[in-house]
Amino acid sequence: MSERSAQATAAVAEAAGEAAAGSWRRAGLAGAAIGVVAAGAAAGVAVERLTVGRGMRRRARLALDASGPYGSLRGVPGRARAADGTELYYEVDEAEPDSGDGTRRRRLFGRRAPAPVTVVFSHGYCLNQDSWHFQRAALRGVVRCVYWDQRSHGRSERGQEQNPETGDGTPVSIDRLGDDLKAVIDAAAPEGPIVLVGHSMGGMTVMALADRCPELIRDRVVGVALVGTSSGKLGEVNYGLPVAGMNAVRRVLPGLLKALGQRADLVERGRRATADLFAGIIKRYSFATRDVDPAIARFAERMIEGTPIDVVAEFYPAFQEHDKTVALTRFVELPVLVLAGEQDLVTPSEHSEAIAALLPDAEFVLVPDAGHLVMLEHPEVVTDRLADLLARAGVGPAAATVGIHGDTGSTAQPGG
């Protein structure tokens, strides 16, 4: 744990014992409805959060926000225009000329400097480009990288196809996200070899790109990394719930999300009032490590909190319809990394195993003691395997060792 995180944890301890403040009634009916669903998903965590005191939790969040440097890395900004006019925000980290002895480049890629290549990172649902913080820190200046915010996420514009006032319009689809990725590539990396990296929804976006633009994959893509993602059958995921409970959630959740999305202002007030509850839910579904750095947990919480409820509702149906199993054949001839957290409750590791089974030459890495946000929970493992993928893709001649970048003290080992 970092010194800043330790100080933040001390602030939490100092604040412990304060009485809970405020009234649950302020959450409003919509916020209470979300609370019921969330409580069904992680009742034990919810009880724990409610008993330590809301005032203490609020002060702890402020302390962690001040202490964590995560998400602070910025690159050269740019904007791409999607087919429907939506403005997509991206940032570029350029490769720096090798200065002198080239120690860092040799550590990552061996003796030779990497070949010109652009690595394009696509983030997951309810996240943004900052979710790649540790990998960005490790690769910064070593290889050209593009990080972008999916439509309606981060700094990108709200999707033009949806009316935020009524919730009416053309539903978001994974195919549309694939088209968005093509627009970003056209703007930020119009020529040269490309390595595609996608986490969760970002991995699905990469698959959609392969389905929509097979010639781009054939002519320019030299490597692919699919992290904690799925090629389909997401409607069968139980999120760690009993079968009966999950069946009930499946029946009510789509309609509930749509209704809540139409009352976004009220729901956002409810989310703020029930922040203690949601902190526990987010942690449960993001991480598996018991002692994950509190500053990292808060960083993930802040990204997810920043996704408006109407965006959550707008994207949810796309996952139930997602099926890109056939598109995976576009990657058969390429170096591929398939990586998953062994205890991922959102896109279970069996989905990554199914992808790897269709790509027999892919490297399949199952990270123990890891949940859905494996790139934040065990960043040294993810970064190490990404660097090795770049080497296999011809960017460098030797496997990489990047353990000193993004090491959070986890027990998982690179390449495990």
C-alpha cells in the first residue's frame, strides 16, 4: 500500500465510530428501488457499510480522493467523429526517442527499439480511459498508445442516437461501438501497425470492429489483447447470485433501469444518498483481493459513480444481445492474449476460456485472486503479459519484465 493510501486509511480509522447521519428517505423512491436490487446482490456488504457510519464513510472518500494519484496521467487530446455525429474523446501518448543507454526500452523489449506501432486501449462499461492507469504508466513514452472514452463515458459526448430527456431513440449496440473504435483509429492512428487492447465492453468493441472491418484486421492489426471479456451468452451470467434470485433480477432489471433512466435527476440524488451501500457493491463486483488498496477501490468507485444512470440503462440491453463468436476467427492468425480474473463475477473466466478455445494459439492467462478490474487489482501481471504480447507481435524480440511498474504488492505473479 502506498504512503498516501496509508494516510487515507488512517483517516478512515480516526473517523470510525461517528454516528450515521442523514435520512434514507432523501434517497427518493427511485434510489430506494436501486437499493433493494443492490441489497439483494450483496446484503452482507451493505450491512457492513451502513453500520460504520455515513459521516465517517463520506470523510474517508474525501481523504482517498485527495491521496490517490490514479487517473492523473494525461496525453495529447484529440476528438474523432462517430458515424452518427457523436464526438469521441481520445488521448495519445507518443513514443519518446531513445535517450542514451535506452535502459527502459531494453527492459520492456530487449536490445532493439520497438517497431513503429500504435496500441489502442478500449475500456469497459461504466469506466473510462483512466482504468488503464497502471498500464499507461508502464508503457508511457515506450510505445505509441491511444486511450479513448467510449460514447457517453468519460470525456466523450453523449451518444447522438439517444434522447436523454425521454430515453427514446435507437438503442446502443456493440456494433455501433465497433464503428466508434474505427472512427478513433482513423483519427488517431490512420496508418501503421496496430495492437488492439480491450477490457470487458472494450473487448466486445474490439470483436465488433473485427466483424465490421475485417480488412483492417487483416491489413494492419498485429496483436490483440482481450481482458475480462466475453464473445456472447452474457444473459446466462448469474453475478454470484442464487439461481432464483438471478431469475427475478433478470425479469425486473431491464424495465427498472429504463424507468430509472427516465428519472435521472431523482436517481442521481438517490445514488449520492446511498453512496455507502454502493461502495460495497462496487468493491464486491470489481475486486477479489481482500486487502485491495483502499485508494484503488475508491478510484474504481469514482469512475463508476461518474456514469449517469441513464447511460447505465442505455447500454445494458446491448450486452444481452452481444454475440461475436464468429468474429473471433478474424484473430486466428494473430498473436493474441486472453486474460481473466479467476473470480470475476461480471464476465466469468469461463467466457475467456471459451474465447481461448476458439483461438488455440492464443496465450490464456487466468489470474488467481482477481476480479473484474484485474488491470487495477493485479496491474503488474496485466502489464507484463501486454508487454510480452507486443514482443510476440514483432514490436520487440524478447519477452518483457515490467514488475516494477504498477506493483501493488499482490500475490499474483506475472505470467501466472
